[in-house]
Amino acid sequence: MNDKIKEKIKNAHYHKFGAVAPDGFVLIPKETLERLKDFETWKEWKHNPEILEQHAIDDLKKQE
């Protein structure tokens, strides 16, 4: 439980959008969406949907 809280604090710039998105939806930055145009990235996401969250976290860190 403590590790989950630490992760949310560390990536607060990403998790702050969680309360804004309607149930069942995820908000992602435009940069992350653009990454999916690359076929290799798309294949990686298709086999591991959680990678999209990590890409979004990375892209938001670059914006700061």
C-alpha cells in the first residue's frame, strides 16, 4: 500500500487527470497519442496495454 502511494506522489503530474476523465476513459497527452502512429509502438501497446500509461507519464515529465 505504501509503495502505491509513493508511486502516485512521484507521478502526480499524470494522476491529477484521473479525476477529470469519465469512468472507463483515460486521458493521455497528444504526444503519447502520436507515438501510437508508429507501428512498433502500436504492436507493443496491443500486447501490453499498460505501456500506454508509462508512455503518458514519460511524456508529461518532458513537458515540465
